[in-house]
Amino acid sequence: MSTITVLLTRRHWNPVSWGIRWAMPRSRFAFALSSHAIVVGPDKCFEATMLHGVRGVDRAVALARQTVVRELCFSVPDAQAGLRWAQEQAEKKVPYDWRGAFGLSLAPGRDWAEDDRYFCYEFAAAVLKAAGRPMFANLSHVGEIALLAVAP
């Protein structure tokens, strides 16, 4: 078994970050811890961002103005396969899944998935699936709580 690391992050004093944490709470009385998920590779970090879609960037770029709130290390059968898949998505410049991100917040029971787009938590779960760890039947329902609930 190998390992894939997913960083859960947030931005302080950023209204978009605050809005995501408010829209996807841990409970009725507690904001979500994070507003973003980043997959860490040996040379690059991979993420799905609102401005850039799926991209592979240096760790310093991915973490600029971010605060890491959790580091999750998932055991996977083939980390290299997952990271190769992530690199392929970055090279294709896969767009951000706006509908899925907003839909998860507005109506979490509905399937908002789009096969050719990802929001950050959905993308992290897809990388884990590509690495041989398909933990979720439907990736469009994956948020912070789902990733935290799975045994790394």
C-alpha cells in the first residue's frame, strides 16, 4: 500500500471561503473546518479551483494565503496511478464544477455530478478512486465531512 495526502484548507477573512464553510456545515451549529481540498504529490499539488479548474502547481502556490486545518493521509493500492490521473486532468484543463459545488450546498441529496468537471472535494475523492480506493458510490456528494469520516 502507498499513501495519498489530502490537505483540507481555508482562508481567513475571505468571504468565499466563509460562504463555503457556512453552506457545508459540520452540524447546524458549527461551520465546516475547511473550504478547500488539495491533493499533495511528490512534485506538485493538484486541486480544482474556482478560477483555474483542475490544475497542478507547486505546493507554495497551492497553499498561498491558505491555512491547513487537516492533513489526511489515505492508504491506497496505487498512489502513482492516482497522481497520474490527477496530472492528466490538469493537462486537459478540466473546468471547475460550479453546479456540483453549489448543488451540494443547496440540495445535497440530488446528484449534481458532471463527468467532465470537478469541485475540490469531488476531485480529491476522484484521485483516491483512481489510486484504487473507491470509497464513495457518488463523488458529487463528497464534502469535508465525507472525507473526514473515512478511515485513512
